[in-house]
Amino acid sequence: MRRQYDRPYRRPTPTGYSRPRSRRRGRLRVGRLIIVLLIFAAIVAGIVFGIMFLTKSGVFAESSPQIPAVTPSAQPGASASLPVDDLVAAATAATAPAALGLQTELQQNGETLASFNRTYPISFPSGGAYTSLAGLTAFRGNNYRDTAHLGTVEKSVARLNEGWSFDMGAALTENTAAGQPIIIQWDADLRRMMNLYDGKKSKDNLTEVIFSATDGKLYFLDLSDGSATRAPIDMGFSVNGSAAADPRGYPLLYVGQGGNGSGPAYMNIYSLIDGQLLYRCGAEQQDAFAYRSSYQRFDASPLIASDADTLVWPGENGILYTIRLNSDFDRAAGTVSISPDEPVKYRYTASQYADDTQISGQTSRLYGFKSSPAAWKNYLFAADNGGLMQCIDLNTMTPVYAQDLGGSADAALLFERTDDGAFLYSGAYSADHSAHILKLNAISGEVIWRKDLSGSVEGSPVLGSGVLNGMVFFNVSGASGGQLIAFDKDTGDIAWQYPLEYAGTSSPVALYTADGNGYILQCDGGGKLVVVDGKTGQETANISLGGETQGSPAIFGDIAVMQSGQKLFGIKIG
């Protein structure tokens, strides 16, 4: 018989009810399950964080620099907006077109035009008002071609560091050279309508680098880290210059076809909404209206006259094309379309000009515009391969004046408007290896000063502003290297010279710190990038990119983007 005290004792409850033993067991089982789940979760988390650590991703990823919002007017190197003035360009006896034997003809839709008056008049604004976008939409920034830096550098300019690099393919054809990237910070609604990758559509202050490469592709990269923002466009042709974005904020991109010699050459317009080719104008072999038959390229970066909805594009075949686009951008619907008119074509000839198949010795001049033109009001300033600079009234398509620059002009013309007048700065070179640096009166075309040096000038000049006011900077190439030269813009006197190890065609860029200091960034032909103090010419920083460099940098904030070899680099300044 079992004794009473052998039974387990249970404390009576107030109700006389004793809790069943099974509930305690259930609670223990749940607790054990929670512990097991926590251990499993910890193991999984450890594996995930380990992978992140090894791959430097997720929370262990190196953070990309934040690109601040930048306003379109934040261009310290760009000419300030000036009131609309009544200055009118007019030739002197020495610069009259007839003095150089200049003769011109016009054509539209195959018909010769006796005269022309534009139905929608063109009047370009000041350089600082060229675009409504926060970005560099054209070669050297705008219609004055006076800046390639937007914003300021916050820190001192004592270091250059490679932030990122992007590999590109080999050039499709020989004798092609990379141009300047364009850089744009897109508004939120524009990002949403474009074919950007999902993560980029939602990125605040996304700043996109667009580069037309010699490998036949258009690349789109995030300025902050060099990652792709959308799929590249396979154009199928090599580019020998800089693309341009529409300055009105329309999602349109203008790309010139380089080719090699007499191959197909077209002006191309792409939609930045879906990447489709919307328009192509040019010729498979030769525009029949061109005097030059053996070189049909569009190397110059075009301009868009926003008020007249007109594309202005000089070709290396010696023809200036103006095309009314009849563009329609519905920002709310996210659609863009164009229905271009037949181009109005301007061709010219002058004393000593001949097609390059007819050259004898060094007496002939070559047709064609390789240099990117500048524009002011209704005037286009265009310099050609033969050394002739023309001021053309775009509303009548007639020459106002002409000037002999002394040699071939590859460098873009630089326009300046001040309280003292309007001026042009030009660099050219001749077959005897002489470089010609000129300052012209933009109203009359007369030479204010001219400096002849040994070498050549193929990079475009840049004006100083702020602390560098009164100076203009050129890259002059020689037989045994190059020189970055600072000139007094009023007299042409040399303020300082900085030696470059390798000759090159890259253009100097003026950049400024938040505290007002000014510097010049320059790359030589061997891929060495240097920063020098703009007042003294003393080097403050350098970096070697390790490849042949021909293109020019563009700088947004404190990141410089440029090509060297078959790579595109994002260089952190400071």
C-alpha cells in the first residue's frame, strides 16, 4: 500500500484547483524552440555579415561620395549674365569678307537660296543662362565655351585620388580622339521617365556622366561611384568629339559621327527616355553641297538655340547646318518627339581654299569645321581647318566678318562679354610647327593681340575669374613636351609657364575652392593630371592615369571626369 507522504505535495489553490503538469511542459517546449530559432538566426546573420565583409558590400561597403544639389548658375568660371545690349557686329575694311575672298552659298532641300530670313529668329543668351539644367550640357559648358567646372571644390586642392575607373573598348577606327564627358544632375521627374536602372531612378541628386566613346558606345555612369546608371547605347560608329545634351532640359542627346576619312558621317539625335535614335542627318559618302569630298565628319560639339528650337552644327565637310527641330516635350506625360525641317546649309570658299585631294605644297587651305563654335545673340563664331574665322549672322545666314588666324583651328573659340565689349580667344597652329594665340574684338574681328610660339595648340583655352580674373590659359604642345601657359588677357604677356612632360590636346580647366582660391587642372598626353595654382603656376597635386590622353576633363563639384587610354576616370579633388 502506497503511503500518503510518497505522493508529491501540491499547494492548494484558492479555488482548490491544481494546474496541470502538462502546461509547464508546453511552456518549456516553446522556450526551447525560441532558443533554437535565435541560434539559427544568429548563424545565418553571421554568414551574411561575413559575406558582406569579404565582398565589401552592404554595411561594409565603402561609401560613395555624396553629390550635393547644384544650381545651374553655380558656374564660377562662366561669364555672368549681362543685360541685353545693343552691340552689333560689323566688319572693318580689313575684316570684310571680300578682303579674304570669302564667298558663300545657301541651300535648303536641294534648292539654292538667293537670300534667307529665319522665321523663328535666333538670339543666344549669355553663357551662364545657356541651360536650365544643373550640369555641363556641351563642350566647355555653354555657348560661350567658357567653363568645364560646375560648382566649387570644398577642400584644399592638395591631392588627387582615383575615385573610380570604368573600362571601355578599343576604338572602332583609327585617328579618333575622345572628347569631353557631359555631366548632368537630373530632376526627380526626369529621372522617373528615363530608362534608368531602378536604384538610380530613386536616387536623390543623381548626377549622370554621359560619354560618347571611340568604341562606338554611349556610356551612362553615376558620378559618385562610376557604376552604370542605364544600359549603354551601341551606336555602331566611332565618335571623335563631344556629345551635347539639350540645354532646355529636354531628354535629347546630340552625337556627331566621326568615322575615318570619307566614311559615313551623320548628325544623330537620341532620346534619353528610351535610348532610341530619333533623327539622323548627313551622308553615306558626301553631302553633294560640300566642297570638301574626302572628309565628312562631325567633330564639333553642336549648340541648340533654345528660343528658336534650332540645332546649329558645323561639319568638317565645310558646311554649317541649321535645323529647326519642331520638338515636343510633354514633361507631365514623359514623352519627347522631334520632326525636323530640312536643314538650311551654308557653304563657303575663300582665297587659297581647295579640297584636300587638290593640295599642292603648303599653299592650300582646308575646308571644314573641327573646332566647336561659340555663339552670342544671333552671331556664330566658327573657326575652320584652313585658319579662317567667320562671324555669321544666323538669322540671315550671311558672313559679317572674317579673320585669318594663321593656321588650323582645332581649339574651340572662347567668347567673353564684359563692360568693355565682346572678345574672342583663339588658338591655332600651322604646318611649320608654329602656335598662334590671339585675342580678337568680337564686334569687328580685329586682332587685339597675337602671340606666336613654337608648337601647336589643339586644346581649348579657359578664362580665369575671381582671384584669377585677368588671365587666360592655353595648353601649347611642342616637340619635346608641352607648356601650360598663363597669359595676361589684356596684353598677351606671359604670366607663367608650367612644363608638361608629354605634348597633348587636352584642354585646361579652371576650378575654384569654396574660400575663393583658383587653380588650373591640366592633363598631358601621357595621362599625367596636374593641378597648379592659377596665380603662380606652382604645382599643388598630381596623379598618373597611365594611358594616352586626348580628351578634356569635365568637373562637377570636386570630381573630375576624363578619359585616359581605354578607361574613363572619376578623380577626387582635395
